[in-house]
Amino acid sequence: ILPKDYEEAPHIKYASQVCHCTKVSRSVNMENLQNEYLFPEIFMREFVHTQKYPHARLIRLGVGNTTEPIPDIITSSMAEHAHALSTVQGYRGYGAEQGHMELRRAIAEKFYNNMGIEGDEVFVSDGAQCDISRLQQMLLGSNVTVAVQDPSFPAYIDSTVIAGRAGRFQEETGKYKNIVYLNCMPENNFFPDLSTASRADIIFFCSPNNPTGNAASQQQLKQLVEFAKANGSIIVYDSSYAAYISDDSPRSIYEIPGAREVAIEVSSFSKFAGFTGVRLGWTVVPDELLYANGFPVIKDYNRIVCTCFNGASNIAQAGGLACLSAEGYQAITTVVDYYKENAKIIVDTFRSLGLKVYGGKNAPYIWVHFPGLSSWDVFNEILEKTDIVTIPGKGFGPGGEEYIRVGAFAHRESILEASKRLKTLF
Ligand code: PLP
């Protein structure tokens, strides 16, 4: 299938004729991956649907892609920086691999005030997903063991598989043999029972969580930090959705005493400032985080960033700095609030239909339960009958079966129209 007029469609080509094969064998780790990465798979199903129904007015509430314009104060700053590159005075080549110190300090001050994080512990990057991969592929040794929340953002598991740490995929359970799955369901307040959880070297923990939309409480994160400390594990904490928190849930793992000794935090400007296309994120590696032999993790991370990354775009960094100015921050908060209002409309819609709904309050994701049903069947039925794209929960791990994830990233008219269609369907 070759998508034509659809720029976001995955670039998948099935060769009709194989002409020449090299002698290079395919990585066994790549062969061990199950299906396509979830989001391109959703794009593909969307594309097939539009081929089948060319006049369908599709509403995309699936892949979490931002839709609202970036406030002018931020794009003006990027434009100004870009224009200055055409001048002798304003031209800049390579910058510091770790990011401009002004931005690193601004991130530390804005997001980690009173948490003891300094600018030189913040590494600016081209996005959280890229940092997750760099941690997995480069920083960590091949023999480390990994735990993930189930369900969870698929990049944690897939990058573990690509790094060759996952073991064989087991059809019966839908799990990889060597990954520890930490079940996070409504029954356990979306927090695993750590008294029975197996030890793992690395614990990926995302809060507010994608896909469940749940934000862990102070008490839960305290337990997580204690668990990591007792087991000598490192938490990789993903706070990409922290800007959506509406209650007093922690916005960073470093709000928890002792976290500096056990946690790396990965975060992003994508959903906070609409930078999904601009590309900007950061990772915090505290000085106190040490390997078993006492060597500081930050020194290795710095080495990886210098050797394998070379720094985020200076135009994107100018935008990032503008986001953290008083006026810029105010402007992007308005956009976040817009998505939060969308989320509320979706939550109310599903609740009015008598369904159990989670998330939406501290995250732009709504997690809807369809007891006894296959999540792919629910996804297909909603797409077929309402032209609305969601995501089947099972795509986020076996714990996501019976659920669908609905995203709040859309124009308000689309959300209202989706609400109308869903009420008619159910
Ligand atoms: N982490 C989580 C939990 C996400 O949901 C996403 C994107 O949806 C990312 C990271 C990717 O962020 P970025 O755009 O900064 O790579």
C-alpha cells in the first residue's frame, strides 16, 4: 500500500519483486519486535479506512499529535533566531552538546525549583522519545533488566526489545519473557503492588501516564523511590505530561526526597508547548546517581550526548527559552487549558453513556473501559461507524485489553462533533 496524498502516512512499501539481497543479516532484536510500532499501525488503519470511505470526515483522536498553533511570542523568537543566522553577528554553528546553559538553567528553575536540580544536571535534547532510545541503546549495558508499567507508552518496551534485553515474546501472555510488567489498573489505583513486584535494574515510570491518563500521588511515588532504593534500581521517570496536572500530584520525581539518588527524569516540550514538530526535550541526570561501582551516571550520559547527539537545534532552543519566559509560559498554558477542556468534554461524553472513564483530569488522554470486549474490536467498530480514530488499549500492553485511549488533541469543533457521533453510536 502506497499512501499518496497523506503526508503523515507511514512510509511502508511492499516490494512486488525482490531484485537483490545483501549479505547482511537482519538484527535478531528487530525480528523479535511484534508488529509495526503502534502509531504507524494506527496511521495505516486510518489510511485504509479513508480509501474505503473516501468521503468520510475523519476525526483523529488516536495518535497524540498536537493541533493548536504555537503562540506567536514563541514562534517570533524562533524566527528572530533563524534570521540572525543569516548575519555575521548572529550566526552560530555547533553549540554546547548539552544545550545552551541559559536554557538548562531556565528549565531547572521553572520545573525543579526547590528540588535541588542545577542547570548542569539538565541535558537539552531533540525530544523525550529520542532520549529514551539513547538511554536504552547507548547508556545502559546490554545485560540490564527492565520493568515497565502495564499498560505503558510503547517506546519503553520496543526500545528494550531493540536493545536485545527483552527475551522472547510469549504469545500466551502477550509479554516479553525478560521484561517485568507492573500491572497498573483501576483496581490498584493504577499503581503496582511493589510488595510482590520482581526486581529490575531499570524501572520506566510515566506520570501522568500515557495511556491511562493517571497521575501518581506523592505517597505512591514515595513507595516507588523506596522500592528503587531497596533494590538498587534506577527509575527512568517520564514527566512529558506534567503540564496537564490539575491537582496536587507531583510534577517531577524529584519532589520525592531521595529521588536524586535513584532517578533520571525525561521530559519534553512536545505536549507542553506544541513542539511535537519543532522537537525539544530534556533529561535530568542528578550528580548523586551512581552505578554499582560508584561511578556517576551523569559522566557517562554526558559522554553519550557529546559522542552520539551533538545538541538540539539552536532555533528550537530559542523557542524553548521563549516558552519559559513569563509571557511565553502564560501563552502556552492557555493552549494546555484548551486541550484540558477538550479532555473534559470527552470524559463527560463517555460518562453520559454509562461507561467507566479514567484520566482526562491530569493528562490529555481518556481511558475508557469496555468490559469483556477486545480493544481492537472496539477501535474498529468506532472507526467503522463514526469515522473517529482512537487507539486500542492492547497496543499499550496486555493490561490495556478491554480499553481504548482517546486523545484530547484536536480542534474544539472536532471534539464536539466526535461527542455527538459517539452519543449516537452508543
Ligand atoms: N513520552 C511519552 C509518555 C509520550 O507519550 C510521548 C509522545 O507521545 C513521548 C515521550 C515523546 O515525546 P517527544 O515528542 O518529546 O519525543
